[in-house]
Amino acid sequence: MNNHIDLLFNYFNEFADDSIKSNYLDSFNRKSISIDFSSKSRQGDVSSNFYLVAIKKILDKQFNLKDELLKGIHNLSFIDKCEISKNGFININIKKKFLIDQVEYLLNQQNQFGKSNLGNGKKVNVEFVSANPTGPVTIAHMRGAVLGDVISSLLSNTGHEVTREYYVNNAGSQIDILGKSLFKRYLELHGEKTELSSNEYPGEYLIDIAKLIEKKDEDKWLHHDSSQKENYFKDFAVKYLIEFIEQDLMLLNIKFDKFSFETDIVSSNIISDLFKILDKKNLLYNGVLEKPKGDDSDDWEPREQLLFKSSEILDDQDRAFKKFNGEWTYFANDAAYHLDKYNRKFDQLINIWGADHVGYIPRMKSVLKTISGEDDYLEIVTCQIVRLIKNNEILKMSKREGNFITLQEVYNQVGKDSLRYFMVSTKSETSMDFDLNKVIEKNKDNPVFYCQYAYARASSVINKAGDLGINIKSFNDFTEIINYLSDDEIEIILKLLSYPYILKLASIAREPHRLTNFIEDVSASFHSFWNKGKENESLRFIDEKNIIKTQTKLIWLQSMRIVFENIFNIIGIDYHETM
């Protein structure tokens, strides 16, 4: 069942299509069309900027856009009243019978309300976290971890078939350094003095891993073949740390469907397949790159190597595909991994990256455009850093120096709900301050508490009414409820009914904060109405002398609970009937 916002968008798009086809209007970007349902200053139930957008595109001066638009809107069966204000906004009132039908539909749908087939079964791979397995999950990975998980849930709720994937970078110099660092810890357990170099890992977690090796192998590796020893310590560290990372992420209920390993990509023939694809399209050549910007060293010298013509696609320069020594570059291995995902028949790839990788985006999108023929087959969602604040001080972190703060440490202080909610409560491209003191406060300034408390308050009313023998199970005439709703309650209902639209927007834009903004807005309206009931007895939820009036309020309270539960489930936080 389409809601009023979907129906209005459908009408605006059809109106635009017909007008453009008839040469009344020039074509324009439909993404600029908005429908507002939350502004306190608007007139009507909803307002739209469609007239303001369309009037700038008039081709035929004889075309009376205002009259044609209003005539068409008035002909829609669910419209009660419509006008275009002096400032150009279309203000629309919805027929109350239509709203009541929508409420009844919401109650019948329960946890299916808002879900759609927007994706039409599209297979989407969402790769996120993918941190080097060189230590525990830190606050640096936490935002991307939650963001990737919630975006996956948004897609699942809008008709996409989603695979959550973690790419393990278990090849390369950082893993070599990890193995050497671990071996030194092993030597220390056997009484040998060691000294870590500046680029090695000093974290105490390596001592715990070394103890496991010592318990299993005793002194076996003290006088052993070097290459076998190095591989053993690297592999042992990676295996242990991946298990450790999985356990850390499970604290936030984040589970992956698949772990892919860089070593498997390197040992397979897929990089050769990628080479053939790019070479066949004449996108590889032997050349010399310019000196890297900011490199002031005197020992740099130009060398010929295999390059990828990414500048001919979406990049501003060509990129190294093979090193001087004949080894594939990290970029080549990473591109081969993405070819592997393409070969697994995904319709779209979405990667969640830290903002520090933004310069890497054009080359990867260039490769994937070459492979798939689509500009946006690979979509990159970036997220900025999170600064931890405690007692008004910023906490400094460095994994290399061993003074990082782990996800588990933060989880132990604030819990899952605060972590998950705040990590997606703002646009991912903006930096975030995460105040360890404020996120556990129980007041209206803490949106997690504020929204969960709204749910608990609504539940308390429903439960109290139930104790009095009043419920909505026997209620069958929904036309009655319109007589008992105040303007404030109708406004809350309008917001609740817009949830399917908000969910679609959040999914399309990959912006979970649209859901947190929405639930905070509804919570504010609910708490405001609750407080009015303290002063005005007629606005209170339970009136034992007027059962239908009470049932009316229980109906929209239960509607609110359904919408809140759906949002809480997508964000991945708990909800409680008592607080």
C-alpha cells in the first residue's frame, strides 16, 4: 500500500514526464524535488518545492504551471486541500480517512511496515572494516564497522540481497612486521633480550599470542629455519587476530557472511585474468611515474614499470600496476580482489572506507568501470575519524606506539546501544566527537536514551491500559478515531506514516543518520505531547470513562512502537518496555 508521500512523488514525476514530453517544461534533476512533513512553519500536512523547481524550467510561456499542477493534485483521491503559497511552496492537506486507512495498514503490517522491494532482489556486496589483522579492533575502525552493518540492514529492508564481507590484508610488509614483532615476544618468554624497532608493533596483545605459541611449541622455534619460522609466526598471528577481531565485532552484533584473504587472491590466477582484461583494452603500458608529491628525498630515481591508464577513465593520473622488481602492486592485488567479487555475480559493490583513502577511489572505480562497463558498479562510502573525549580531554591513540583504545574498552564503558547509535547519527563524511561521559547520561540531551525512553513510555501506557482491560484487539471501526485525535496527535501520526519514505531515502543515499534524525524528531513530538497531558487532563492517554478515546490513543501509540522497533532493529540497538 503506497503512502501519501510515495503517491505525491509518483504524481510529481508523472506530471514532469508529461510536461517535458509536451515541451512545456525543460528536463531537470528530479533529485531536487522534496516533500517536507516535519516543519513547524509549514501550512498543511505536507509541503513540496516542486512548483519552485519546475517554474524555472518552463519552455512554453503559455503553459499555466500553477493551474495545471493544482488541478492535477486536487484530482488525487487522497487529497483534501491544496494551495501554492506566496513563497512558492505547495501546501497539501491529506484526507483524514486516507490517514486512518494508512494507520490500520501499519498495524496490520507490524515489523514489515516500511519494507519495500526497491532493490528488486539486487545482489549487493558490502565490504567494510577490512582492517589489517595487526591488532584488536580500535575506535578508528568502529565507525566504519557500524556504518557498514547498518547500511547492509537498510539494503536488506529495501529488497536487496546483501552479503557482508571482510577483506583480510594478510600479505605485504605490515604482516611481515607483525610476524617479526611476535617472534621477538616469543624470544622474550625464553629469556632473550630484544629491542623493537620503530616500525614494529609493541602492543601487549602480542605477548598473549606469544604465550600461546610457547605453550604449544615450547622452544621449538628458537633455532629453526628462518623462512619456515617467519611464515609460521605470521600465519599464527593473523589466525589469532582474525578470531579476536570477530569476537570484538560480535560485541556490537556485527557478523560477516564471508572473509576473503589477500593471500588467496595472490596465489590464484585471478590477477592474471585482470591483466588480460586490461591489456586487451590497451590500458596497460610500460612507463615512468612522476616523483610523488611531497617526496623531498634525494635517493628517488625514475624507473620504468607497468602502469594502468586510469587517467583515461576516472583518475587524474596513471597508477603503478607492477613494482620495479616484477611483483604486483597492492593496487593490482586489490583490483584483482574486486574482480573476484565481480565474478561472484554481484550486481553492485559497496565499500566502506576511511576518509584517508579518498585518493584511492578514482583508480579503483576506473578498474571496476573497465570490468563492468558501469560508472557506479563500485560505490565508495567514506567515513571520517572519531575522536574519543573523556572528562573534556581528547584521548590520543596510535596502534604503532601501542597506546590505542580498543573497541572492547569503549564497549565496556558505554555499551552496545550508545556505540551503534552514535556511530551512524551524523553524516559519515563529517568528523565525530564521541564523548564517553555524555553518551551514557540519562537525559533528553542523550538521543539514545531519549528515543528508548519514548518507546518505554508508550509501552507503559499500553500495559497500564491492558491492566485495566482496555486494548485495541476488539477495535474494528477505525473511522471513529479521527474524532478523538488532537492536532498534535495527527502531526505525530503523519510523521509515523512517512517512515517508509525515510527508509527508502536512507537506503538510496546510504545515510543511516536519516533514521536517527527521524526517530529523534518523533520522540521530541511524543515527549512534548506527554508533557502537555500533565497539565491538560483531556490530552491524557487513558480515560476509563471513554474507552474509544483511550483506544484511539493506544492505536497510535502501538503504531509508534512498531515504527520504533523497526528502526531500532535496523540500527541494531535494544528497546525495553520499562526503563
